[in-house]
Amino acid sequence: MEILLVIIIGLLYAAGIYMMLRRSLVKLIIGLILLGNGANLLIFLLGKIVKGKPPIIASSENMLGEIYADPVPQALILTAIVISFGLQAFAIILIKRAYKVVKTDDLDEMNATDEDL
Amino acid sequence: MNNPYIVLPVILQLFIAILLMFSWSNKNIQKLISVTGSLTALVISLLLLIKVDNEGIQIMQAGGWEAPFGITFVADTFSALLVLLTAIAGLAVSVYSVGSVRNARIKFGYFPIFHLLIMGLSGAFLTGDIFNLYVWFEIIIISSFVLLTIGGEKAQIEGAIKYVTMNLLASVIFLTAIAILYGLTGSLNMADLSLRVAEIENRGLVNVTAILFLVGFGIKSAVFPLYFWLPASYHTPPPAISAIFGGLLTKVGVYAMLRVFTLIFIPDTFLSTVIMVIAIFTILSGGIGALIQNNIRKVFSYLIICHIGFMLAGLGVYSTLAIAGAIFYLVHDIIVKTNLFMVSGLIFKFKGTYSMRLLGGFYKEHPKMSLIMAIPLFSLVGIPPLSGFWGKLLMIQGAMDQSNILVVVFIILGSFLTLFIIARMWSEVFWKDGPALPEKKHIKYYNALKPLKRKAMVGSIAFLSVISLGIGFGAEWVMRLSIKIAENLMDPTLYIQAVLGN
């Protein structure tokens, strides 16, 4: 399971960076989304994957005895997903707006900020 | 000391933003709420700094969960000082916005988003939890995205694409670094991390994580070679927005670096060399970039980069004196950079252009105004006894003590470049006889503004200029604070004890 996740994370990061380096605006956003998902899976992986051991303390004991699934990474991923969802929604609206204003989705042609006023 | 009131600067900004949203359609009430709210925030932050300075580090355990399990808010002198500076810059920009931001932008929610940005900044300075820091960073960037694009002009949108991409990338790298750090230590509390990272035997992996943090924060604070988004975007929004960006957004990256690289990752020779080399190239590329620019706002954008290099050099030298210098410089830089972007906006209101070639004769036409503008300009250069001088003096002393001649040379070179650039700007904009500029119809010139708006713009610039002078002439007080902060950063025992108890 871990090996599989490691490969998937590597692929997501590589594909994300590759897409970000393309000139198209849409591919740029796709790249960012892939990178974000890669980071979320990385948190999941590094939080140590444990199967079928919820962190529930039995009523007869007062602390967790054996190995248990750490709930913190899941809370972190949930937060990160919500945040990246909001940011990606903004980014998608932004590229739509940029396409309307600049009339191109080629990043190389977006040079208005470099013009000498 | 457990003290729930330390989050008041954050809560207050949220409260102001909510109030502003309820008065969405009435721009006069919005302006009133924004200014009085910012004034209240300033008073509260000042009280917080005095309390922290007198009584030591104040902490708050959110929800009563003891550290390291809950989220901790920590107000040490460093955090409290930066919260105060945020409040000062926030007040100045809020007043300046009353005079300079167009109604169309106010209608689309300029003021509420502005206060959410200030909330994010205060939160980032106060948190003691690395993942919570990430969340505050996200609040900061989402608010800054909206502020940058509000109005939707072509240059703004294009600048925003570069800005958004790089900041999202920085967030992903920061998140990756947090993931690895959590995998290594199983903790997120910064004080707890400080203890646990020191125990890890695999130093190579620790260094890789540290470099990931350096890259993440480096993009946010615009260091070489990750700064290209800054000069592409900071000159596009209205001056009030550039002012808050230039003053505070890059500085929160510097704050995070100073915090993380003194508390969690103590730099070894490798890491401090990397930081030092980056600092030197940042100073050079910022300074040389500013040399060839013609748009005054772009010149200031490149100067931000150049001066981020100074602070990084202070961190790279890694001695109490050098870090105290970096902190003094940070204090000075926040006030002066905010002020300079506001000055550029005022010049635009008079002349209708940002181009140095077209500008001129400002001193002859407005001698009193020019004198107020001269204060931030020459503070930036650091002519003694103005505020920029003392921070550099401390840093050079610190580098000399470590016999780190390279850093001394480049700090002096950076200062010299700044001097040359500002002197050239002074002669181009203020002294030379400029060409007669045609009146542009779509610009509302200064003389056409209502007296209240004029007073708001000039008043906020004068306010920050007075504070700059105060930092310069009251350097002893700021220096005492900086040295105290640097001592606490170099020896984080107090911080760790305050958070974790015993």
C-alpha cells in the first residue's frame, strides 16, 4: 500500500510541475490542482497508514494501548482540501476573466505588466 | 501566562470585517468603521506589546487543549511587535484608502477584504502551531488575491496570474514541508517541534525539510531566484493596495523564516551558507533591477527585494547582534515601504503618471509636500539618524564580530545602490524641470478631490513619516526591543517553557 502511494505521489508531483511549465493557462491550473492533491496524499502517507485500528479508548482503560491510526493527518488533509478548493475556485475564475480581458490563454503573450509606462 | 486576550487583535479585525459586510452599500459608513476599527486595533496592539514586554510571553491554548495537542497562540515580544506594526500600517492604509480608493472598488468589498487581510497577518504573527501558520498564510493569500484583482484592469489580471501561481506553488511546498516534518516528529506545535527536531539523528532529512521551508517562505518573501512574481504584480493595483502588500506581505515570509530557522531548524554551516548566498544574490538582483526601472512603483518593488536581502543576511550571519539588526531593519522597512507606495500614489494624483522620465519639478510646485515625501525616501537610504541607518549598523557590527566580511561588503553595496537609486529618483521626480504633462480625462487629479480626501492622503503619509522619524530618533528604545527579541530567538528556552510548561 505504501509503495503504491509513494509512486502515485511522485507521479502527481511530476505531472503537476510538468503541467505548470506549459504555456496554457488551463494546464497551469490543472498542474496546481495535481500538486495540491499530491501534497494531501503525502500528509496521509507520512502520518503512517494503519489498517482497521481506530483511535478509540476502551471504557476499561484510560489510554491507547497498541498502535492506532493517527487522526491528526486526516484533520490536516481535510483542512488542506477545503482551503485548496477555495483557492482553485478563485484561480479558475481568474483564468476565465484573464481570457476575456487578454483574449489569449498563452502565458507568453501576457506581457502587459512588463511594459514601461 | 495563559491569557485569552492575546487573540483580540485577530478577533477584532474579523469583527470589523463582518460589520463592514453589513454596511455593504453605504461607503461612508464603511470608511468610518474601517478607520475607527483600525484605530482600536492600534490601541489594543500597543497594550499587548506593553504587557508582553513587562510580563513576559503570553500564551493561549485554544479550546483548553494543553500544548502540544491543541493549537497554541503565543505572543512573545517579536510577535507582539509585529502585530503592532501591522496595526500601524493598517491604520495608515485605511485612512489613505478613504482618500484614494475609487467608489467602484469599495462597492465590490474593498474594505472588508482589507480587514480580513490584516486579520490573517495578525494571526500569522501570533500562532505557535506550524499548520495553523499555513492556514493563516492561506487567509492572507486569498485576501490578497481579491485585493489584487479588484477592479479587473488588464495589467491587474495579468499581474494576478503570476502572483496567484507563485503563491499557490509556495503553499504546496510549505504543505509538503509540514507533511515531512509531521512524519519525522509527529508534532505540529512549534515549541514541541524545537525539542523533537533536535533529537532526530538523520540530519540529512532534516536539512532537506529545512530547505523546503526555505523555498516555501522564500517565494512568499521574494528572495533570489524566486522573486519574479513581485515586480510583475505589485505595481498593478491601486497605490493603497500596493502599500499594504509592499509593507507587510513579504515581511510575513521573513517573519516565518526568522521564527522557523531560530526555533525549529537551527542552521548548521550548510544551511547558513545557503541563506547567506541567497541573501547576497537577493541584494544584488533587487538593487540592479531597481537601477534600470523607469516606473517609480517598479523601482520600489525591486527595492523591496533588495532590502529583503538585508534581513536574510542578518539571519544568515546568525549572531544575536546580526539578528537584532535584521529585526530593527524589519521594523523600519514595514513603515517605510508602506509609506513609499502611498507617496507614489500621491505623486500620481498630482501628475497623472508613474514614469520618472515624464515626472519633474515636483519640489518647485509643492515644496512642503516634497519635504514630507523626503522623509521616507531618505529613511530608506538610511542616512543617519533616520531609521534605516540603525538596523544596518547593527547588522554590520554583527557580521564584523563573526568576521564575515562578505556580508558586510554586500550590505554596504546594497545601501550604496539604494542611495544611488533614491538620489536619481529625487533629482528626476523632484528637482529636474519636467515636461508639461497633458491632462488625462479619466484621472481624478488632486485638486479635484474633496478636502477630506486630500487630508486623508497627506495625513496618512505624514503619520507614517512621523513614525519613521520616531524610530530614527528613538532608536535606543527600538534597539532595546530588537536585542531582547534577538536574545530570545537565539535562546528559545523561554519560548518553549512558556508554551509547554516547565
